[in-house]
Amino acid sequence: MDLGWIIGHAKVSFDHAPQTAKLKTKLGTEVSLSQLCGSATPPCHLNPLLFNGHLQTFWTAVKSQDIPIHYKRRVFENEDPTFKGTYAVDFVSHTPNTEPDSTLPPRTTYFTDEEFHRISSDDDKPMLVTLHGLSGGSHEIYLRHVLAPLVGRGEDGGWEACVVNSRGCAMSKITSTVLYNARATWDMRQTVKWLRKTFPNRKLFAIGFSLGANILTNYLGEEGDACLLNAAVVVSNPWTLDVSSLALQRTWLGRNVYLTVMGTSMRNLVEQHVEQVSKNPRIDMDRVRKAKYLYEFDREVQGPTWGYPTEGAYYRDASSADAVMAVKIPLFAIHAKDDPIAVDEACPYEEIKANPHVVLCATDLGGHLSWFQSSGERWFVKPAVNFFNKMARDIDLEESRRVQASGWSEKLGRGPPPPFAYAPMRRKLHVVE
């Protein structure tokens, strides 16, 4: 019987293709993606009092130490008429904001037009693009845990960073009936293109948390070989949304705690923007207000908004479990097997092992976006930050990009290829011409 949990020791395992992508170092040597991810990952020692996924996850509600990240906000208008509306991007500011703005989250102020017009730069600093979890935003403590060492002045620092807030989140305004969902990649895509144009010499990286991890994986799959990012990390990705939802519905805690809390947070988000949301004739606000669980909210909001007949159809189409096979840049996924929200049965282990560009690090303890150590710090920060710094400092990213590893499509067995083709990014939902 393994009693490692008594002392807070979590087992760490890695899942990946037999041969992962080869990366060229700046010294001229080669290292595999799996070797790099392994060297970035320290032993996992967690708080022994938080000995299962529920306790780890519940601890996120306990007030912890503050991590003061300051932001400057810019509101962008999406250029694609299909996804019209505005969204807010919060850029990390190295100068503390001295005049708080009560209309924004703490330590966040708007760029003046003059400040924003001077933002472009030819510097070659690495830059991180961040996607938060369900109904969250740039203020969330779990993402500030990652940003702090990267944008700080310590040995892990020297980075620039921004957070792409989902529409209506982090006290941003909704200006159209187009909201966001689990495959809402359009604002991320425009932001990355804008960053590449505005900072032509910066290497771009991304990290996504929970729902943001699902969105980021979908984005990476959609972009494929054309992706403008150099590498990415996803943390606590729910991967297969219908499986995660059904797993939560099976248990009392799942229904009455997790699904209820998430459903309430999304219902409250809609209420904050009810004037704009109610303009959508397909949404019945009386039915939305009666939705208790997250899946009921998705049935009444996401289904009608996007044309899905059921929440199950939406979950299956928006999941990133297949999209992971279309990723063509280094992707490091961090997952806890006892995660009560992004459940282990929803994790696409075989699909991950079919793509040499992806490595999954799984711990048997950790909960959802948690991995709390006795110090109050979150363990997942260390492998994520180490991975980013190894990629930015040690790897020749341009040369590595040219060395593409073979993927699942080249490994379908011996003999001639079958007269069929599998497209992992083929979606059921499409824009009506």
C-alpha cells in the first residue's frame, strides 16, 4: 500500500509518443521534447493535510498570500464580422498603478491612447499570452502565480506577458450577442497576430488554465503548422467536456458543489451583462435564471447562441481531446489524476501519445488548478516556468521549427495508407454562408 500521501509526496508520470520531437539547442546539440519536459519537472511534494483532489481544490477558496501583478488594459474590436464585439487584453505593467480604477479589477487601469501608441517594440524579450479559466480573468491568483516569477526581476524573470480576458470577464463589457465558449479561439487568434506584428522580434508562448486550456489546445490544433506561437503549456485541461460533465453529475459533490458553483458563476456573469445578452432572441432569460447546474446553463445559453441542439452536442464539438493530435508546436500538459473537475477519465492519453509534439505530466495528487504545497505555493508553477525558460533560453526555436516530427498520420500501420483520411479539427459547427 502506497502511503506517500501521508508526507505529501505525489507520484509524477509522463505520457508521450515513443519518440517525441527533437529540439535543437543553442549549443548545437539535440534534446527531445520529453527529455526537456522531464528536466523541467521537479519532485512533487504537496501539503500532506490536503491529501486528495477535493481538499486541494477546496483550498483555493481560502485566502492565500497576495501576488501583486499590475496591468494596463486595452479593449480590442474583433475584426471578423462573424465574431463581432469587443474583448479586453490586460498587459502586465512593470510600473505600479497609483490611481485605482473602480470599474476594473484591482491593480488594473486603462492605457491612455498615448501610452498604447508607444507600446510597439523591437526588443527580443520572450512574451507569454495567458488564458484564464471559466468566468475568471487576469485577476485570478492561479495565473498570477505563474506570471510573477516570469515578469519579475529574479533569475526566472525578464518576460513580458498579457492576459486575454474572455468576453464579459474581469469586469470587461459585452458589446454584442457573441459571447465566448469552450472553443472560442477567435479573440486569441487576433491577439496573437497583433502581438506578432507589434513585437516582431519577440518569441511568443502561451499558457491556458482549465477552460482556457481547452480553448488554447483548440487554437493550437486549428493553427497547426501555421501557429505563430513557439510553445505552450496547458494546466488542468478538461479535454473531453461531455465526459467531465457526466462524471460530475454522477456524484453528490459533483452536482451540488462543483456544477452548482460553476453554474452560479456563469449565471451571475450573464446577469452582469443582461442588457446586451437579452438582445439575443434565442436566449430565454427566465430559463437561464432557473438554471442551477453548469450543464443547465450551457443548455440554455451556449446551445441557443451557437446553434447546438443539446449541451452534449456542444461539449462533444468543443472538446480539445482530438484537437491535441493536430498540435504542431511543443505542448506541455500538466494534469492531476485526482482532479475532481477535469477528471482523469476525460484525459486523452492515447491521443497525446499519438502526437510527438505533446508531453503530458500527470501527478496522482493535486486537484484542480491547485497542487498546494505546505508553503502555500502551487507546485505546477515550477514545471511550467521551468519549461518556458528552457524553451526561451536554451532552444534554437527557429531551427527546431524546421525539424518536424512525424505524427499519428504516419503511424497508422504497415502497408499502403487506407483510402480514408481522419481530420482531427473537423468540427460539426460551421459558419453558415
